[in-house]
Amino acid sequence: MATNTSAQTGDKPIQLYSLATPNGQKIGIALEELGLEYDAHLIDISKDIQYEDWFKKLNPNSKIPVLVDRQPPGEDKQPLTIFESGAILIYLADKTGQFLAPMGTRQRYETLEWLMWQMGGVGPMFGQANHFHRAAKEQIDYAKNRYLDEAKRLLKVLDTQLNKTGSYVSGNDYTIADMAIFPWVQFFTKNYKEKLDDNAYSNIDRWLKVIGDRPQVKKGLKVYMSLRISQKGFFQGVYRTHKEDTVTNRDQAQSEREVEKRFRQFLHSQSSLGLEGPLLSRDKHVAYLLKSLRHLPESQQALDASRPWLIYWITQSLYLLDEQLSDSLINDICGFLNRCQHPDGGFGGGPGQIAHLAPTYAAVNALCLLRSEKAYQVIDRKKLSAWLKTIRDPLNGSFSLHLDGESDIRATYCAASVATLCQLEDRNELFKNTAEWVISCQTYEGGFGACPGAEAHGGYSFCGYATLILLDRESICDRESLLRWTVNRQMTFEGGFQGRTNKLVDGCYSFWVGALLPLIENIERRKPVRNDQNVNDRHDGQLFNTIAAQEYVLLCSQGNQSGGFSDRPKLDGRTDLYHTCYCLSGLSLFQDSGLDQTPVICGGDVNRLRNTHPLFNIGPECARDAMAYYSQKQL
């Protein structure tokens, strides 16, 4: 159904209809470099805006970007509409006489041939490589390898050309060819770094640095990265709680007021100080985490039975912030967690404490994050396997957190996670009937409760769904119902997630709820479309507002005094390690949740975090390396 009957327009001479993809970004860069006034209108292709009649009048091919110039050169003063990014770049350069040499010159045609090289090669090949690696509904190795190899070949062509010119793509001058190629190469080299040969493109690295440092390029890249809260009419147009007739309504209204105060404080600072976006206080967070790894204040004594958790929260947070641990710290962590390991298997909350599945999960994750053989050798897998059998309910396949403890879905997920990471050989026997018990915890709402009959909850829903995926039994889940429940946990005004119906927003659910979305999307991409199913019924667009989710974490959960994160805005600025870990983990997932898995980073690339695995919440390579190591070892 169409949402607009005509194109949105502003007051500026040029109207740009686009999106923050490489093809869209190149036009934003050009307009900023040329100093032209324009209004930017977001075309949300996840909502099929490009197929609406009004847009097809601008571009019958239903693709972005489209530019409308209401003051074109020449005697004909009728508005001029141009689609195809290459055509737009040539038009803008000719109109202004900048970044493209005059007609008939050698320099002009050398620039145009490299512009066409991008249009006919880099864009299609990089786009297909990204699609088959990150967004295709089925894994096709031939397609993945074919397009990745072609992308590498094109990168080598560019690197050779840059080595030849010593400066820019088509010679000594910065041109529209550089503007066209830059967003694609920046995107691909950052997101596929681990698949590219180290130091193979030194000339590209230099070129990316030179262009990326240009102020106009930085602004052009962010044309469609504008904050939700800075949009005109946001505070009046977004749904708010008006009635305060119940306790929960009063709490919700108060929470919204606290969040609004943070939003307005930032907008004021942005206006007065010229800030471009909310910044991740990386250095403060690293200092807070490293200090906490060595010493905790007396107020944290209540966490004495959660010391492996503290280590995991800190090491995962430091990993996401790309902070390397020293060898001495790694040795100390390994030594301490070894002392937490129970003689009969599993880990306790501290040295000498009983074995418990929660700190066992935390200890295994922390050791996997260290990515060293010394860390892997800490875990006694034979005793771990034997201990897991003692806390398994043989009647239904569920697990309790400790001997004689209660069974719940958290324990079951922790068992499945550590058994998978440690590649325990008896997993099939260990988890017999477990999936059937887990699915009995799914509620009429769609989420999962702690046990059968309990209320749906964000953390339990993650544990339930992740367990089914780990056991390769996702097919028995009512995924559509879970998805509906999950997307409705994002708060309309605050932008963050709540954990349950009728509860307040909380930063930790950035991961617990936020991780469900990439897990569901990954399953959706792997499922074939039925013959009787409309392809538009599939969830191929964005399932949630990723900018809104990032805004909440950065502006409302982030502690700006001494580092760390909290659940909600705190008057005293108090933060904790738990929320620090799960806010950063959620933020990492949000950054990688753009259309076709294109990164969308609120506040710009300076806020970029490392990726986290949505099943385990450790680095993808940390999980991969640990499983590869243990799969070669016998119990």
C-alpha cells in the first residue's frame, strides 16, 4: 500500500531521494564536495517505497539514488530529474565545472572510464559478493567464491592503478571517479577484512585514508545517518504515555521523561558544540573495565559468587572495544578460572564454591575469548560432560543450574552452549528430549518463559530460541509468533528494548532481545520460499529501528563520567559491568543490522565495535577457533 501520493520536497534547489548505501553515499559526498544546497529524503527500500507510483515517476527502474534539480543550467528552467548514480555524478560535475575535466580532454575520458569501471564492475560484483555471503536465503558456495574472487581481482586492479598514479584513481586530481569508488571499497575492505589477504592493498589503504579524512566526505557519508531524535516534530509526533492512572503507567511516563531529558541535553550540546553524533566513550570504558578486572569496590561484595561472570563481562566488553589483553592478564585469568573449576566438573562462582551452570557458561565464554591453548586447556571436558549428566532431568531433558536445583530455560541454554563450544562428544545423548521441553516453554504471546506456563521474557526467549538452534531443532518453534513478540519489545519513544510486556526499557535487552533478530533473520534467509508464498511476505527488510536502538544505548545507558553502562539514565551516573557487557554486545549487533547487512553506525565509524556471535555472545572467530580446537581432542 502506498504511503505517499507525491514526492516529498524541501526548500533547497536540489532534492535527493536515496539511502545510506554505497550508491547513495557517493551522491551525498559529491553534493558536499561541490557545496550545493540540497534536501535529502530517505527512501526506505525495506518498506518498498521505491515501488510506489510517485517514486516510479522519478525512476521507472525503482532504484536509488534519484536527484531532482529545480534550477538546472540552460534556458529550460523546468526541474530536471536524473537517476543512476553515475549519470548524476557526471551531471553535477558538468553543472559546476568541478571534479571532471572539460569535454574533449584526455583527463575527462580517463576519469569517465574509471567511473564506468565502478558502475559496471565494482558495484555489481561487490554487491553480489555481499549478498551471497551475508543475505542470501541459501548458502551457495559457488556463488560466494565466484563473487569474492572477482571482488579481490577488482581490488588488485585498483591497487595497481593507484600505485601507477601515486595519488588518485585517474591521475593527480581528485575526481568524481574517486567519489564513486570510495564508498564501495571502504565498505568491502572493512566488512570482509578477514577474507582479504593481509597487506595486499597498501595503495588502496593510503587512498582510503586520504579521501576518508576529507571533511566533505565525512559529511556525505552521514547524509542518511541522521538521528531519529533530530527529525522535525519527533518529540510531538512519537507516541507517549499520557495517562498516569496506574503504577506502571506512572513509572513508564517517568522513564520517558528521563529519556527525553537525555535526548534534549544531547541535541543542545550538538547545536552548541557542533557535535555530529553521539560518541562512544571508548577510552573511559576501557579504563573502567581494566580497573574492574583487578579491583572491585566493597559495594560489589554481593557478586562474590559471580566472579567468572565478572571476568566474562569484562573480557567480552574489552573484546568488542578492540582492546588487547596483556599476556600477564591472560595468565592471571586462566589461573583464577582454573581455581574456580570444581573437582567433579563445571565451575563455581569462585574458588571452593559448588559447581553451577551459570558461572560455568561464563567461564567457558571467557576462556574462549582469550583464544589461547593455555585457556582451552583449563577446561576439563571429561569431567564437565559427566557433571552435566548429574544435573539433567532424565524425565524431560531439561537442566538445573546445580545439583538439587530447579530446572529452567537459562540452565538448559547454558548447558547447550558450553557443550557446543567444548564440542562434547556425547551431545546427542546429553540433549535427548531437551528440545521438546524447551518448546513447551513458548507462550501464547510468542516468547519463552523460564519454564512451562511462565510469562514470556526477553532473556528466557533468547535462551529458548538459541537452544533450539544449537540443537538443530529450530523448526519446531513458532517463529512467526516469536518474531512478532520480539519486534514489539522495542519501545516507541525510547528506542531501546523492554524485557517483558508492560515493563520499562532496559539497556541489557539490547542483547537479550536484540540478538533474537539476527538469529531469526539468519534462519529466514536459509528457508526456501514456498511455491504458494509471496516473496514480499518474507522478512527481507529491517525488523526494527536500528538507529533508535543505538541512540538509546549511547545517550541513555552510557555513563559519561567514569565509563560503563546502566539500564536507564541514572542521576548519580552509576554503571555496572553486567549492563556494560550487554549494552556493548547489543550495540555491536545493531551496527550490523542495515539493509542487506550493510553496517549502520550511529555516530559514525569512530563508534564501530567488533562483531559478536549472536548465539554465544563472544567473537565469531573466538567461537570458531574454540570449536575447531576441541573437535580435534578426545575426551
